[in-house]
Amino acid sequence: MLEIGDVVFTRIPAALFCKVADTTQSWTNHVGVVVGQRDGEWLVAESCVPRARLRSFSAFVARSENGRYVVRRLPQGLDAAQQARLQVAVAERLGSFYHTGFALRARRQFCSKFVREVLFEACGVEIGRIETFAELLGSNPQAPLGFWRLWFFGRIPWQRETITPASQLRCPQLKTVLG
């Protein structure tokens, strides 16, 4: 059974996002957070192209390659006050534009940044590992550097901080409940 605050991991079969998965040595490349229900259907908040939005859980996981998904949560779950704060944090970000440069400190959002921020605002827990592109790309000898050079118009922002769905999937502060 899903709960508000659950973190849902999927794999989007688009080239950019597959490169994210390849780079992070993980099957996952997208993440969202369960924010409530509407008409009996659970809703997942996500930062996606072009803007952050709500999507039904069934639609969120249906986009995943081969239907694969994993749901993880904080061991204690969220209490009513934390759930309310999460919903406010999500509402403040809905409609925000996607950041294709994956800059953690930018105003625009991307999926793992979105999830990290709303959970932190809701309950003070930081999920995932912040790392620079130098750390991220340096940790994988098979990282597709040519792709990333093209993506960043020839200049990879080595010192830019980011956060990945893979680091959140591996986060020891979460436990797997589905998948």
C-alpha cells in the first residue's frame, strides 16, 4: 500500500535519461514522490520535461521501461504534519520548468532535486548524495563522456553539484516497500 511521501523510481526509455542511468550505473533514471490521492488514485509529483506536474501512480509507472518500478520510504513514514508540509512544498514547485543541465543550485527543477527538496522541507531528511560532475563521472570508468561533452556544448561543468535518482535509490535512509 502506498503512503504520502513514498519515493517512486522508474526508468524513462529516452536517450538523455538512459545516459543518466548509464552514467550512474543504475537501472533507474527518474524519480517522483507520492503526494496524495484524487478520485481514489494515488498521485505522484514529478519534475519532468517541460514542467513539474502531478501524474497518477498508474500513469507514472506505465511509462517505465518494461513496467519496472521500485517504491521506497522513510522507515517511520510521514506523520500528518509532515504530509501536509510535503503537499505544500510540492504545490510551490508545480509548474516549475525542468533544468536540463541538472544544476542542484539552480532555480529550475529536475526529478531528483525535486524529490530531495520536498522531503527535506517536509521532514528534514536529505535523501541521496550531492556530488559534482567530476565526482559523478569520475566514479564510472565507463561513463559516456562524449555524450556529456555534446550535451554541455563541449564543456562539462565539472564543479557543478547535482543529485541523481540512483543515489536516492541507494540511500540507506529509505527502505524498499514495493518492487
